[in-house]
Amino acid sequence: MGNSKKTLITIVGPTAIGKTSLSILIASYFNTEIISCDSRQFYKEMTIGTAVPEKEELAVVPHHFIQNRSIFEDYNVGAYERDALNVLDTLFKKHNTVVMVGGSGLYVKSVLEGLDDFPKIDPSIRLELKHVLEKEGIIPLQDQLKKLDVTTYNTIDIENPQRVIRALEICIGTNLPYSSYTGKLKKKRKFNSIVIGLNGEREKIYERINRRVDLMLEKGLLDEAQKLFPNKELNALQTVGYKELFSFFEEKVTKDEAIQEIKKNTRRFAKRQLTWFNKDASIYWFDFETDTDNILKKIEDVI
């Protein structure tokens, strides 16, 4: 790679695998800063349910894009791509390496290679799909997407109505699968990139997820969700950990059922994250229990 260019070290992997602590160790080693690309940690009203790094962790290394927005602001991946590249420009003026961390595959992709170009779609299609969502809920839309584009169905967050509608409107409006438009275009970036993936045995990942959910509840997730409940329609709150508790507040399920649902949906989310990242052959994978020194050695070798 040569040392003339700056390098962005990205840490990816499923939820609860230990990306935060690894990113802090790596950033400390390189004496640099961290940009988060976790699309839920942007929101200052959501702390416990999004596993925002602890205050002590945030104090070790400067972090960017953590709780810098409000759930009432409209913020999307396109805006994030622009903002992240601007911040990276500034950071690379004083550092040779910067660390990016997060499990939101689309947000990682936007920074490393840009977003895909989609054709313009007749707006009436989206209105029709929104109408279905309001009347019948998300399940018919998920089923329709599975029929039209199973690849996308298996990789996007299908619990997120905005993502499902976006994929469907492309499928319907172009008569082609949404996935046929993705992965075409890689924009040139001014920096080199190395991506480190953390993984582990599925049972261990699930155990970590269940433990993390219990911990979130101990820290006061219920109260946090209760405060957000009046705004439950907002896109930012269509998030695992909150929407299950909203069902409990609406007396649709018991508290225990809601907690089991959070664990189940988080496990499903982790599976999707791995499906997404496994498509990328350039990722250097490590077991999450690997000694950090081995990971640092790999980074040093590649840089």
C-alpha cells in the first residue's frame, strides 16, 4: 500500500461482539480518533438501548458521530456519507490513521465506497406502499420483497419499514430486483482502507447478546423506552430494543414476552449483519477472543 496515503481502519461485525472495546484499543495504539458508523448511536435520546460507549470509554479516545443528532431530525445515510467524509478530511490532517467502527453495513459502505445509484421512481409507488404499511403493517411488504428480491430480503434490516419500502419501490418501479442496482459503483477515496471483522461461534454470540439485553434492562432501558414512547412513530425508534417495549406499553405483550422478543430480534439482526459483511471478501476476520496484539500486527502488516 505504501505510506503516502492515509489509512482508515474499520471494525465491523455483529452486535455485542466487542467492536467498541477493540476500536478503543486500536485507536489508543495509533494515537488517533474514532468515527462511529452505528446508525442508532447518532441519537442523543437513545443511550441504553443502542449500547452507546460508556462515558469512561468515550473519555479515552475522541469519538465522532456519537449522540450528535436528535431523533426529531431527519438524518439518512446520504447525509452521513457527506458528514463522515468531511470529518475524515479534517482528522487526516493531523493523523495518519483513523478508526471507524459500527455494525451498520450500509453506513460503512457509504464511507468506504459510496452509495449505489438508483433510477428515479414514480412517487405514487411509495405512497401506495406506505398505505399498505399503515393499513396492514410491515408483514405483507416483507413477504412481497421476499418474492421480488430474496437477496435484498436476506441482507437488509427487514424490521425497518423505510428500508423495506425503499427496496420495494425500486423492484416495482424498475421491474428489476433492488439488489441488481447495488454493488456496481465504487467511488475512489483519498484514503486507503483496511477492514477488520470480529466474529465468533454462533452460540457465543447469542450468549453475549442475551447478556447484553439483560444488562441494558438493569441499566434502565425500560425507563428510557417509556420516555420515548410518545414518539414511537419516528423512524429512529423503529429499532430493536425499543419497539418490543412499546408493544408491552400498549399491553399487546407481557414484559417477559417483550424481553424475549428483544433477544430474538437482536439475534436475527446479528445474523443479517454477518450475511451483509460476509459478502465482502476484503475483510480480515478474527475471532472476538483473539489477542489484540495479533490484530494490531495484521494491521501493521497491511498498512
